[in-house]
Amino acid sequence: MDYCVHVSVVEDDRVIRQHLISILKNASGISLDNVYCSAEEVLDDKRILEGVILVDVQLPKLSGIGLVHLMKQRQPNLKSLFLSVSSQGITVRKALQAGGCGYLNKPCKPTELIFAIFEAAAGGFPLSKDAMRSLIEDIQTEEETTQADDAIEEKAAQLSPAQKKIYEQLLLGASSKIIADRIGVSEATVNTHIQHIFQKFKVDSRLELFALILSHFRTYKTKTLAR
């Protein structure tokens, strides 16, 4: 396989760390570049990391969420995929708002982990079923829709039928290629529509769009995810 995703791992539990190493070393199309035991080790490493970094949420001292928040400022192109035994909605939300591009629950199957890595590398937002369910429940328990929510809903209503389909797929974490396959258009067409969606919502990336929806929008997001 010519295509290769560079991966780093941050995990303090030795058993889990060795399990992840074993999975990644035996996976086709994966290059395991770095393994760290703490957030501090990552921050002390001045090299530019490539591809995807797997981050344990419950790291000692500085948490995984705190680490990703700092890494997004230092290395904005690095994709951060969270791994955690917790799937509480508030934790998932904080992880994504910190800059994470996905969230998986431990333990996860090797196939699920590898698929999520490729999905994250391609620009998607892989979420485990438990994380997705908890996120929906967290949104549903929040206060009633605010004026900010209404403004976002109004913008969503102004999207063209094709853009609305792509917008919904973006909120589900799908990459451009997957969206193209699902709605039957070219990947280039999907990317053109995505840029128009970004302009409408005044954001520059999928992550900013996702964070905006999580921060301000309840009703439409919940209905979309619940389908």
C-alpha cells in the first residue's frame, strides 16, 4: 500500500499502550512514529508530528484534552483522535471543542481503531456509538434554544438542497470521499459545496463548524444525529 498514515500514541497505561502498539504495527497503511506515556513527553518533543495522534483523555497531570488544546495551537495540522473509557457527553464535547477530530471508547476493536484513524486522516470525525449517544443526550438536556441557535438554524435553512445533504453528513463526521459516495457526486463537487457552507457559517474548517454547532446549536444538531 502506497498510502500511509503516520500515527503517534499518548497513553499512560502500559498494558493499553502495548496493545495499541501491537495493533498499529500490524496494520497495513499505518506508520507508528512515536509513543508517549504522558502529555508532558509530547510537549517536550519539539519535532513536528505528522498525521494522527491517539490521545488518552485521562492522562496524569495534564489531561489529554488539555494537551490537544495546546497542540492545536502549536501544530494545527495534526489530527487528534481521543480514546477513553468514559463516554460522558460533557467529556466528549470538551474533547471535540479542544480540537479533537474524533472520540472512541476503550476498549475498541482493532478494525474500528484503524478505520477511525484513516477516517480522521481523511478529514472526517469518527465517533463511537457510545460517544455519539452521550453527546446527543448531553445536547438534549441543555437549556432551550438561544438566539445564537436561531441564527445558526436560519443559516442552515438558507443552504441549497445539495448543501444541506452535505452539511448533515459533515455533522456526522463523514469525510469528503464518503460523502461523495453516499450522495452520488464527485469528491471535487463535495469540496466545492463544503467551501460554500464554510462561507455561510463564517468558519474556515470542519473542526470550526463542528465546534460552532456544539457550542451554540441544540435542536437541529440533535435531530440530525438521531437519524
